[in-house]
Amino acid sequence: MSQVLDTPPPTAPPADDDLAALAARHGLAVSGARPSLTDYVRQLWARRHFITAFSTAKLTAQYSQAKLGQVWQVMTPLLNAAVYYFIFGVLLGTKRNVPDYVPFLVTGVFIWTFTQSSIMAGTRAISGNLGLVRALHFPRAALPISFALQQLQQLLFSMAALVVILLCFGVPIAASWLLAIPALVLQSTFNAGVSMIMARMGAKTPDIAQLMPFVLRTWMYVSGVMWSIDKLAKGHHDWPSWVVPVLQANPAAVYIDLMRYSLIDSFHASQLPHHVWALAVGWALVAGVGGFIYFWKAEETYGRG
């Protein structure tokens, strides 16, 4: 006689709604889930002291192994400016017809270095701090923002040397120097936004950090750091009509030219692109707000995998 065993009918897996209800009933939530954008902003504001303390600590430790210590914050852009002066100003002759070329060049190098360093630091903000990301729960945007703040602190420290250079080369103190404040605020917002974009991209593809120096070097060469876009355009009448407006609307060039206009009396408003302040505000809003939202969208993926 054969014995027939009745197998129980297969049970359907619980629906997602049932699991969600079960988790809600027991007060469970997804670990590292992305909060709403409003809550995310609140969390960042609540950790503002951590952001400032972290950026200051990073700045202090950056040159702790060097004998000259924090002096390298000023020496590095100054040495870069000296090299660019010899190559571009002397050998290539870009200093011709550019009044106050040394203040012009040093201002461009300092302001460009601020953007370059912020983006490079932002690219490694997540991938270079995975131990911190995986060990502690905090809004991850705090990292690229703190690195951008670190570079702003370094720039402010270096601005003292820039002021001395301007005075030594006969540039007088003027009321227009106050315009440097809103220009730096807008540039800082732009830098932080791009840093967050690169932080998300660098978290997914760490190899981007190896590519960025080449991208940034190319960007520097077209941003008028070592040469005047306005003077070059006047010497190349055969250029297509769209080239000069595109070069002048480049965000790096916009913030560099605004700082030159603010600090150097021989740099006139006619050398600025049309609606320059609108461009500066627009780039800051697009990069700052857009970069923040872009980074927030991937909040729950950082440190995983």
C-alpha cells in the first residue's frame, strides 16, 4: 500500500505593503535611509559645529609634517604664480598691455587655486573617508561642505599675502575692495556645489580623482588665470563671435574677473562680461542648489558596496 503525503500549498511571499506595515508597527526603519530634503537640511544645520570643527582640524593637520607649517598655505600659490609669471608673462609675453600684471596674475592664481582645491578635495570627500562614513551616522553632505569650507579658510589666510602684494605694487586701497566679500560668498557657494557633485561621482567611481587634475588644468588655461581674455580677444578678430562670450561666461573666469575688478583699480568694468553679477549669482545657484540635490539623491548609497 502506498502512502500519499499531502504537501501544504505554497504560501505567497508577504507583500511589500505588509512588510512596511509590520516595520511601522514595531518602530523599525531602513538603516541609512535618505531623509526628506527638508529634514536633510535640518540635520546639516544641527551639525554645523561639526562641519566647522572638522574643516579647521583638516586645515591644521594639512601641513603639520612640514617644518614651515601653515606658511605653505601662502607659499604654494605664490610659487605657482612665480612659475606662471616666468612662463606666460616673460617667455610668452602675456604681460604686454596688461596693467599691473603681477597683481593681475597673483589674484587670478589665488582665486583659481580656491576653486581647484575645493573640487579636488570634494572628489575624495567620500571615497577618502569611508571609515568615517561607515562608522558614524550623519548627513554625508557635511564632508564635501567641510572640505570646501577648509579651502575657504585657507584662501582667507592667503588673502593677507595678496593684500601685501597689491600694496607693494602700488594698488591703492579702495571702497571697491568691499565687493570682494559678495564675490567670495558666491564663489564659495559655487565651489561647494561642484564639490558635492564630484563627491557623489568620486564615491561611485574613485578613478575620477586621477582624471580630475587633467580636467582642472585644462579649465585653468581657458579661464584667463595667466592672461587677459579681453586683451586676447581684441588681438584675434578672426575668432568666431561666440568664443569670447563663452570664455567670459566660464564660471571660473567670472569669479576671477570679479575679484580683479574689486581689488585692482586698473581692471575696469569694460573688461567684465555683460551682466557679470547675474552670471555669478546664476552659477552659484545652479551649482550650489543643483549640486546639493544631486548629492542628497544618493545619500543612502554612500559607504556601501
